[in-house]
Amino acid sequence: MAERNGTSTTTAGPLPDTRVVVAFHKPKPMVADLTKERGMLRVAERLHREVGTRLTPVGRLDRTTTGLLIWTNDGGLTTELNATAEKEYRVMYMGVEPGTSGVAPLGELTVADLAALLGGVLLEKEGKHVRFETVTPRPDLAERLPPVPTKARRAAATDAAPAEETAEIEEGTDEPPVAVVKTRHFVDVTLRCGVYHVVKRAFHHCTGRAVSGLHRTRVNGLRLADVNAPSPGSYCVLTPTQIEQLTTRVP
């Protein structure tokens, strides 16, 4: 056995007919394409070298999304997880506090926002109706940022102009700077759909808030916090018990 990034890996490698499942803690930025040398291709080569068999990722996480990504040599498991697995994500978005001069307030999710997220949205490009299974705001994690002095010309947090970019500088004016006070807000969501950028697209469509950070915390019954892959870039080979958790759907 050898230690890699704080995880145990098998250097000798398993038998060719042995199912291997790995939990990888995806960092950012990392290109999700297996054909990119600076992205997942390097991870695939590393796992092949250290685990002893060729593995492929189950689904994809985009370049800036972090968290739990499963790798396996079991095509049947890949198909099963892609089709039915429930994934949990922690969404981060930026809010602007009420009272900030010249800036439209945008804070915690409203009752209408929650209803829209649970009701779902039709993604026209794919022709799929997507809805979140659960939506859990996390006000306990909210982080108020230090005020940022700037000249505010206008502001509205939209997909094209996220909250952190809405305080625009108006050139050639002598307006005194105002303090833009922003807060990082978090909400945990679950869904079963694997459409491209589905969380970011559906969240913005339903709430008008642009996602500024996304972290996958769970796939079915397996949580990233419960496997030995504590830091971005680390991984661990799952035990039979952990594989059972991975394949068990959460009620």
C-alpha cells in the first residue's frame, strides 16, 4: 500500500475483472474533458498508474465546480448512477445588502424563490423539465464581506451582471464613493438530472441569482465528508460498504 494525498492506494493493482470505484475530490479550475492534457486526462492517467486499472468518471463536473466525482471501471454502475443517482450540491451566490446606496438589494431566497426551485423549469435546449428535489437555505453559513468603496452608477444582480459585478464605475464623475456591502449566501440543493450546467442554469432561471460557486457534496448515500479524500485533488478507493452507500438511493 502507498499513501497519496492522505489516501491509501493500491500500487500492485486489482485483477482485471475486479470492480474498482474511486471517490475523487475535484479541485478548480480543472477542465472536465478527458481529451485535455491539463484536465481530467491527467487524473485518468494518475489513477491508472496508482490504482492499477483504467477508470472513467461517472458524469462530469464543469471547470469551476468542485467536490465529489466518482470514477469506476464498471460500465453498468456508470449507467445506473448517470440515470438515477441523486446528487447534492452546495450553491453559493452573492447578495447585496439593503441600504447600499445605488444598489438594488438581493439577499436570502424568498418563499417565491423556493417554490420556483421546487416547481422546476423547462430547459428548452434539451426539452427537459428540471426540478430540485430539495432546497435547504443555509443562513448559518452566510458570510458578510467587508464594504467595498466604489462609485455606483446602477445595479441589478442578473445572470449577465452578477452581484459582485453590479457596482459599476461611472467615468468622469465626481460622485463620492459609496460602500457596497455584499454577503455570500449558501443553499443546499438536490436533483437527479445530469444536464449540462443544470444547477447553475435552473437556479438562475428560478431565482434571478447567478451561481458564483458550486460544490458537490453527495451522490446518493455517499458523502464526500465521509470518505478519505479531504483535500482538492485527493482520492480514495471505496470499500464495499461505501459502494453500497453510493448505490443506495436516499429516501
